[in-house]
Amino acid sequence: MNKRPAFAVTPRNALDGYDRIDIDLPTVRVGNVRCRFMGEKVVVYSIQVFPEFQGNDYGTDAIDMLKSRFQVIVADRVRFTAREFWEKMGFKELPDGNWEYRFPARPRA
């Protein structure tokens, strides 16, 4: 069974303008997410899982972690080859080519 990864956040700096989330196993980095945190929203610009670690659900784990922390997640300019991944994760296509996930509204008491 594959170990679940840990996530290390590197806040944006003046040089690159993006936040980064490293996807790590105990002894090796398996990928990263390039994004921007905007309050209750995060915009994901890329998810990279290194080739030798693909197929282990590390990208899915990263999105699940973001779902647990943000109300809205936007996948920026999704490539045609990645559409199935975002759809599987519960995202909906927007007219501008981005894909969006909104945390389901909780019923009022």
C-alpha cells in the first residue's frame, strides 16, 4: 500500500508570485502544486507529480487537501488531456476554460 504524502506550503515571494505546495513522502519529494491563496479561494496553476510517482493518487491527495481548506478551488486553464482528472475531482467547467470546485453549501439550521 502506498503511503499518503505530507504537504509543505511555501508562501509566495516577490520573485515568482506563486504559492507552492510540495508533495512529500518521508524520504522523497514526489511533486508540487503551483497556486495562489486568496482567502477562502485558491487558484491552481499546475500540479506536477514526477513521472516515477504517477498513478499513486498523489495529485488526488493534493486536491483533497485543498478541498479541506478552501471553499472555492479554481483550476486555471485546464489542458484537454487533464479534463478527466478535474471532472473526477468534482470540478465543473466554466465558460472561460477554467474549472471550479465549490464546497457544497451546508443547510441552514
